[in-house]
Amino acid sequence: MSENLIVGEGTSLEAWNQSRSLAQLPVISAEILVPVGSRAVIIAPHPDDELLGFGGLMRQLLQLGRAMQLISVTDGGASHPGSSAWPTERLAVVRPLESAQALRRLDLPLDRMEWLRGGFSDSAVASQEQALSRFIEHNLRPTDVVFVTWELDGHSDHEATGRAALLAAQNVGAQCYQVPIWAWHWAQPEDELIPWKRARKILLDPTTVARKRHAADAFDSQLQGDPEIGLSPVLTAVVLERLLQPFEVVFL
């Protein structure tokens, strides 16, 4: 992937709605993805990735009574570079709190999952990839099913986290599935870079979609930029409308 594919407004939701490849994806259920007796391990490079990529799936898995572990790789402190309104020190505190609020809005009680903080540096995960893989491996079981960002997602932290999780899962014999998040921004509707043959849709009911949308509003820091330095919000309306569809996609 190139250095930075996340520029401009990206591919529109209207364009994705006309995608034959996306429309024809086979459907898979949370129950099939995580069999009885397995634990789901959700690995988020930044606070908010767990909601945007896996929020509906997480809600379905807890409704099924599956055990769950959430690993937050970084604290998201580098999301507003150069901002005096959102300095790293403030973001490092605020963003995990936003994640906790978002999980509550999804009806995911925090006492029903194990939540680990990796403590790795935001925007520099690739330089710590081996250490991250060891950290993930240490916290995995062979019967786990890992869900992580796609290793070609177009964001360096997402890609490094995807690679690290895949290696860790292979080392312990766990299953690992990857999920696109920023790919919806840079990819085209029939893009051959998307592994369509491995892609499956997880359908979300209207209540779950509404909960996910409400949960996204908890990420106040990402909904705000910094006009003083010309910094746009990370989660613009265009970004959110692409990520709050009545389905999530997973690569098997």
C-alpha cells in the first residue's frame, strides 16, 4: 500500500451502493464465525476501530453469550497532530473513555469482556510490530477467533496490527479474520485489490445499526477537528455514512 491513501472524501456511499461485488457477497452469521466454546478476540489499532469495524458483530456475539476480549493497541493520542486543543496528553485520556462510552451505547457491559490496553505508540505501530505480535500471542488461546483490521487497509497502524495479529494467531493455532475499515475510503466498487472471494457480509438488524450510530457519537474527539490549524475531523459525515451500513464485512 502507498504511504497515505486516506485523502479527500474518498469513494462515495452512492458508488458503493452500486457495487456488484459488494451486493453479491455471501452472508455469514456471528454464530458461525465464533462457534460455541470459542472466545472472540477483537483487536483495535485505535479507540473507535472496535466500533467502526466490529461493533455490530460484538453486539451479536454478546447476545449469543460468547466470551469476548478487546485489545486496544494504542490510546489514539496522535489523531490531531499539532493541535493545542487536542494535545496528545488529552487524547490519551479522552479516547479510551470515548470507547467505554461507545461500548455502553452498544449495550455491551464492560464487566462481560476482558479489555486489554497494549500501550503501543499511535501512528508508529509498524515500528513495534514484532513486540505487538508477541503481546497478542501471549493473550491468545488456540480456541480463540481473532478479528482484526485488514493488513492492506491503507492505514499503517491498521496494516501493522493486522499482520501482527495474523502471525500471533498462526503461532498459537487460533483462527484469524480481518476486517476493512479505511479500505472503504480509497478502494473502488469493483476494486481487484479487495479479496472479494474471501469476503462475507454480517447482516445487522435496524436496532443494532441505530445503536452503532449512537455509539459513534461518543467519539467526540474524532468528530471534531481543529479549525485553528486547518485540521478536519477524522470521522466526517462522509466517513461515518460509509461505516454505518446495515452490514459489516469480514475476510475469511
